Amino acid sequence: MAVLLIFFCNTWASEQQIIDSHIHYNWDQAEITTPQDVIRILKKHAVEFAVLASTPTALALQLSELDRKLFFPLFSPYTHELGKQDWYKNEQTWKLAEQGLKNKSYLGIGEIHFMAGFPPKTDNLVFRKLMQLAYEYHAPTLIHVDASNETIFIGICQQHPEIRIQFAHAGGNLLAPHIEKILNTCENVWIDLSARDPWRYDGLTNAQGKLKLDWRELILKFDHRFMIGTDPVWRVTRTQSWDQADDGWNYYDKLMDYHLRWLSDLPPPTRSKLQYQNAKNFYNFEN
Ligand SMILES: [Zn+2]
């Protein structure tokens, strides 16, 4: 009886464990959401740890120092409030990255954004230096590419086969066949499904909140290489209010519930991999 009880407890526990592979705590979120709010929200959802990137990047350290077990802080090349616009022109960026990785205050690099047709290109010097550091320090790297197909991202992952790369939002607007090509081409890539929700990139689920068939088949086929995340940045949907603080953390429950709903329709072992084990493996996180 005791053995049976332990078995059921373990099964239950593994189904409940969650790692959020994609959160932000940016300056415009910090205006209305305190570090204590973030910690409370993550703990409420039994998140074991969350992969954190901030703009400016120093905010990630301020938050993670409050609970080293709860956060996996990434070095964001956006070192000031508007850093997303000029990071690739600033050669100091990789020096700061190196310092942070060397002293282990940062444990990975990202999120780095590219947009097809807009600067920077993926061959710019600062990005290449950051990838060199990722290689030297075995740092997992979170990369976001907005494009109409998988070509740009495949260019990156093929050039850096030794770096573990997390592809943000399954490429945003990319479709299951694009992602399948990436998974077949680059063994070093894991896919995060954050922001693939009905309020932002969308495309993952049907009207019943279950995975669309092509995504379901792909996820079952590569069930060791997908991770979930919330990416609680809400302003992306409110283009009229760039002057307001980002209240994305107020929607954390809604974002997490959305993902847990489609996950609940998957076989329990797959569900557990997506919501916990894959991210744990990817980030090789020792608790
Ligand atoms: Zn993000």
C-alpha cells in the first residue's frame, strides 16, 4: 500500500511540476509589478524555476538575487531601456556579457531579436561575439526571429551546432512544417511555445482549446524538444499605448491556464516533458 501511495504521489507531482521557459521583467513592467509580485505569482503556479530576461538586463539580476532557485537569469544584450534598438552597434555589450557569464551572475544569453528585413542582420559582429561567448561558457541561448519562413533561423542554428538554442515562440508566425524542418536540421535546437496564445501570435490550438492536428503530431514526434512558457509581456497587443506601463504580469494566470489546458489533452508523459523535463534538461538546472 505504501509503495502504491508513493507511486501515485510521484506521478501526481511530476504532472504538476512546471518550468516557465520564457519570462521577462522589464523596466516598464517594474513600474507597476514589484519583484515580490513576480515571485508570488510564480509560486502560486508552483513554477520550479523561470528563465528570465530583462531590459535593461541588470533588472534580471536584481530580481534573481531575491530567489536564486526560482530564476535562471539570461544576459540580455539590451543593457539600457531602449537597448533593443542599438545593442548590435555597441561593442561593450559582449564585454558585459563575458563578465556576467564568467562570474556566473548570468547563466545564459538572450532574448535576442531579429526581424527579417530590418537591422541587425545575423552576421553582425556583436551577435557573433555573443555566440562565441555562448560556446565558451556553455551558455544556453534564447533567440527570437520574426520571418515568414525558417531560413534565417536555420542559418543561425547551423552555424552554431555546439550551442544549445531555444527558439522563441516557435518562430512566432511559423507553421508546424517550418518547425519540423528546423528540428530535423538542427539537433541543438529546442522550441518554446510562449506567446503562441490567442492574444498574440496564436496558431497553436483550435476553438476547443486543443492542439491543432499538425502541431499535435509534431509535438508527439519531437516530444523531447518543446517547452512551454508564458512571456508575460502584454503591450505587444496594445499598439496605442506605448506610453503606458506593461501590465503583462496581471495576465500571467490567463496565459499559464491557456497552456495547461491544451497540455491536459496530451498523454501524461508528454505533458510532463513539455511543462517540466525538457526545460530542466535544456537548462541543466541543478537545484
Ligand atoms: Zn520574449
